[in-house]
Amino acid sequence: MAGLPSIPNIPGAGRLQRRAAELKARMEAKAKQKAEEDKDKEAAKKRKKEDEGVGPVGEGEYEVGQGECISSIAKKAGHFWEKIWNDPANAELKDARKDPNVLLPKDRVTIPEKEKKYESGETEMRHRFVRRGEPAFLRMQILIEHEPVGDAPYTLEIDGKTSEGSTDSDGWVDRAIPGDAKRGKLMVDWEGTWLVYALNLGGINPIEDIGGVQQRLKNLGFKIGGADGKLGPRTKAALMQFQHDHTLPSRTGEIDEATRTKLKEIHGS
């Protein structure tokens, strides 16, 4: 702010000088107060965004329902999942979500028109065609107290169909599943004790959403109750424990970028 002009040495000049100084002080105080109010508003907006998570994105005609992902939408529409995910019209959705299997209910997806493809073949002969792009894959690591359950037999049930296998040496289960699979159950034989996991396939929210944070914590064994999208005491307690377990800089139970990054890394998506 420019300095006050000098006032000539005339009767009453001292009073005018004091008045000008008071006016300047009030103006500076008002400007400081406004700056602090603007800062508080920005902080409140940031807290509100963290409390509520992010909203739906995308501008397509298809509205994502709970439990849907690009693989399930693609199978329903008769497309390869890459065809939808990489469509330029879904660029905003792809940039926001990063992972085609992690969408938020009410996200919007553009489903492109199907393109005809012609293949040559002899007449009066039977020909076999294989539809590519299916199936999707289930990939999860089985851990007990951060140690992998390696080379363990398991039984996997997906939408009523059962298959068997064994985890690899690092405790990973890697199985092909239908792109529109919704429910499953994995039972792992750990030294004579059956570990049972209920699978809600395709039903995880983005990590930016509080519900998505809660779902990942729950999948990792933290007791948070339901994933209600609210940063309640049980969720904060689970976050504090997670932050402590992984020696994160902040261990306050608040959701910050470092916590989201580590949670996504440990969860695998």
C-alpha cells in the first residue's frame, strides 16, 4: 500500500494525520481479515471434499450402477472392455478413475456403436470363432499377519461355479472369471484351517471416495463396520492403525494423499 502523503504544518494537521493513520490501520486489518476468511473457506472446501469424496464423472449415456465395472458393462454391451475404456469419449472417466474395474455409482460411460467384422470361410462348412476380450481376471494375495499364505490349496466359487487350485509361493490367487461376475467365495486351506473370503466383485469405489477407502480397509481386515461413506470414529481408528502399521508421516486418522497412495498400493487397486 502506498505511503500516506505528508500533511502541511497547519492548525489541525496532527489530528488529520492521526485520522489517516487510523484509516490505514483499519484498511489493513480488514484486508488481513478477508485473507484469513478466504483461507478458512478454502480449508473448509477441502475438508468437505475429503469428507464427501469425489462425485460422479463422465458424460456418456450409460449410468454406472452399484457393483458395475467396465468389464461387466462391456460384456453386457457385447464389446471388449478395452474398446469402451479407450474410447476418446470416455477420456474424462479414464483420467479420473485410472482403473477400469473401479467406478463410482452414477459415473457416466459412453458405449460406442458396434462395428461389423467380416471373415472369409468356405460355404457348407462349420467354422469356429472365438470371442476375444473375455474373461476378466481375479487376482488377490492371501496374507496372515503380513506373511503370504503360499502353496495353499483353495476352492473358488464364482456365481455358483466352482474351481480349485493353489496359491503361488507368494500367496497369490490368479484366476480367469466372467467379466460380469458379481459374487464369489474363496476358501483357502491354511495349515488345516479354512480361511473364507466373501467376494463382492466389481463393487469397489474409487480411492478418492470415503466409501472406497472404507472398502479397502475392510478388505484388508480392519473392523470398520459398514462402508457408509462417512469418516466416523471406527473408520478413523482403522485409519490410524493403518497409518501406524505403515509408518506414514501423519497418523491422525485423517485421509490424506499419502494414506490414499499407500492404501491403494497395499490393497492392489
